[in-house]
Amino acid sequence: MQMRPDVQIAAMAKAMQDVVIPAVAGTNKLAEEQAKLVVGMLHLMAHQLPLQFRFDRDELERLMAAGAALEALPAADPAIRSATDALAGHRGAAAQLLEQCRRDPAELQQSVHAMRASICAVVEAFAAKGGDAQLEVERIVLAMSAEQLLRDRSLMKPQGWEPDPAAVPDIVSMIGD
């Protein structure tokens, strides 16, 4: 059920190009123009999305370098010294955060895919062998799947597919900070 943003963006752009734009073409120039603008923005988002984390990390590195250069300036004035001391504190916190952000989110996604494939291989191996352990394998996989399905539904709840949205917990409460 999980629909990653890259898949959602591609589906929206295709729907706009294949259905909406042809439907308004020639009948409403402003609507046609705006629909083409939406398609262009969707393509831009699709291009930027995989780069956004690295872009933000790069900006933080450059801000830290500029902060270090500013801290190195002579500052006898108490107001300047106070501001540079605060900057030093923020730069220290940013350095810790940046160190924690060395891994790319794509690595996390690749690890999720590898875990799924490995779990499938174990399930298939137990299924081929048969026996009593297969029931425990099914219990483990069904429990994990139920938890994941609830999170998938919660993540997609804003799209309005849930017949009783109040029955599905908020995604932030389920995945934590």
C-alpha cells in the first residue's frame, strides 16, 4: 500500500498530462496554462526530491564554515562577542547534527528493501521445508505486516481513503520523533 513520493509525483504528472490538460485544452487558456505549470512543478519536485537531503546537508556545511570565519574575526565589543558566542554554540550543535547526517536516506531505503528480500527468502525456505515452525513464521510475518499496514494507512490518511479516519492513529504518534 505504501506509495513513495516519487511514485505519487509521477502519477500526478501523468494524470495532468493525459487527462486534465487535454480536457481543458482550447476551452480555457488560463486553466490549460495553470495545468501545464502544475506539471512543470511536479517534474521539478521529482528532480529535487532525491537531492533535498544532500542539498540541506551541503548548506549546513557552508553555513558552519561561514560561522567559523565570523567567529575568528576580532570582536572586542560585548554585543558582537555575545552574538559570536551564540553562533559558536549553534555551530557546535550543527556540527553534531551534521555528523549524524553523514548517511544518505537512500541507504535506509536500500536497507529496507534488502530486509524485505531477506525475510521473503527465510519465509520461502520455511515454506519449502514445512513443519511446525511454519506456523510460527506465519505468525511473525502476519504480526509485522499488520503493524506495517496500519502505518501505511496512517501515512496515507490525508488522501481521504479511510472510511473512518478517526480509527486510524496519527502517523507521528506511531513512528515517534
